[in-house]
Amino acid sequence: MSTATEPVDVHDPPRVTAQSWWQREGADNAKRNLALLGVLVLLLIIGAVTHPEIFLDGQRLWNNELTVLTQASSIGVLTIGMTFVIISGGIDLSVGALLALASVWCTTVATQSYGTFSMIFTALVVGAAAGAVNGALVAYGRLVPFIATLAVMLAGRGLAQSISGSQTQINHDAFINGFATNKVLGVPVVAIIFLVVVAIGWVLLNRTTFGRRTVAIGGNAEAARLAGINVRLQTVLLYVLSGICCGIAALIVVSQTTSGSNTHGDLYELDAIAAAIIGGTALTGGRGTIIGSLLGVLIFTQITNLFVINNLQIDSQRIIKGGIIVVAVLIQTFPIASLWRRRKAA
């Protein structure tokens, strides 16, 4: 016995169940960034409760936040480069040492004698060259990124110490020193440099083939290779990008301290990794946003700012920061949104 069915019009578009923006998978990054923005607002509220004379006074709050942005500038630039490397599935432990190496090399008497351009060029080339060494060790030497960058970190510190003779080198270039003291529309130049790097990083990750290849390699390197991506070359370029960020950060630190030193950038690699993780960059690769990393840097620096204002001891600061990193990683490992979706599905 046949059963009558309604005729199907093949020209009718498929029916799609309406979904709110909040329920879409593609909105995960935006939701994560909104949560980070909420954390930043919460920190400001805590500041208003503990020190209302600063956080409830418009001018003093503005000045304090400019200080936060200035303090975040060098770590922030390193974090942008670190974000690209981690998204690709790698890690770079050498960024602090490369910052020190670039700062020492660009402030030698010989380099300074050739002028401002020579100092800037030297810092960027030293960072890029050291980054290329990292990339070559990982891509062609097949070393684990942790080991390769750890080796470069030790070598970079040693070379910086050798070049400087363990002495602080004073920078006499007024133009570079002016990065830390000069302002444009009331905003310090070092902060503007940081924000420009953020903007370039965002475009590079979200609007170029380079960014798409980075995400593809982090998601599945073998699948990316089979899709025609030169994984080795891309890996080298990513570490070169991280090295260039080290050179830029070195110029910022030189301007802030008016010197180059082999002690610059001590433990900066940990702060950069922590800021990227807090910003939602997955340590397993394949996921991360520049805006998230920016918010991660600002949150980390704002927390440090609150610690200083409230006279919290250094050891306590490090314990709390360590706890924050652990919580951030746990949230990535067991995302609340995914658990909620599974519970609803069940």
C-alpha cells in the first residue's frame, strides 16, 4: 500500500533553525573576549573599592591607566609574537633573552655612532636573525620547540653578557629615549608603538593567508602539509616574526631605561606566555586571537598595578600570578561553555 507524500520543491532553500548570535560556534572568541573585558572591569572595581582616591578620580584614573598601558608595552609586543607561535603549536622561551641581546647590540658605542636608524635596524635584525635560528632548529633540525628555544635563550643571554661585558650600556640617542617620555595626544609613544603592533598583528592573523596558514598548522600540521602549505617555511617565518617583536620590545625597554643590559627581559617569556594563555590562546595550538592577547596583557598588568598600589609583597604577587595562570589553563582544558552545551544535549 503506497503512502502519499507532499511533493518536494527542489528550488526551496533548506530550512535552518534560527540561532541566536550567542549560540553560534563562531562566536566563541567574541564571548571569550567579552569575558576578559568583564574581568578587566572587575579589576577596576576592586581598585575603586581599595583605592577610591585613584580609581574614582577621573584624571588620576586616566593617568594610572596610561601608566598600566606604558608598563604593558614591552611585554605586550612580545605577547603578540608569542601568540602567533603558540597558535601554530609551538612555544618560544627565548623572547626575554633575545630582548636583552637586541638591547645590548643596538646600544654598543659602535652602533650608536651611526645614529638612530642604525640602532633601530640593528635591534630588528638581531631579533629576526635569532628568530630564524629558532625556526630553523624547530622546522629543519626537528627539535622540540621547548628545547630549541631554551637553547637559544641560554645562548642569547650568554652572548648579551659577552658583548656588554656584564656592564650596563647607556643610550645617548635622544630620539629613542624620547619614546618613553614623549606623548602624542596625551598617549606615550611606547604605548602607541604597542597598539600599532597589535593592529598589524590583528590584520596579519585575520586578514591574510599567513594568518590562515598559522591556524591551519596549529590545528593539524600534517593536514596543512597535505593541503599544500610549506609547514617548515611557515614555522621559520613565525619565529622570525616573534624575533622582530623582540627587537621592537628591546627598543621600548631601551627608551624606558635609557640603557641596554644583558639583564633586560628577565622572565619576560613567562609573562608573555601567561598573557597569551589568559587571552585564550590554546597551548595545543590552532586557536587564539590578537584582541584576546591584548586583553590578557592588560589584565596581567592591571593585576600587577593593583599589587603595587596595595603594597603586596613580591613573593605574594608571584604566588597569585601562578594561581591565575593555572586557572586560565584549567578553563581552557574544561571550557564551561562546552560543558554547558553537553549538559543540554544530554
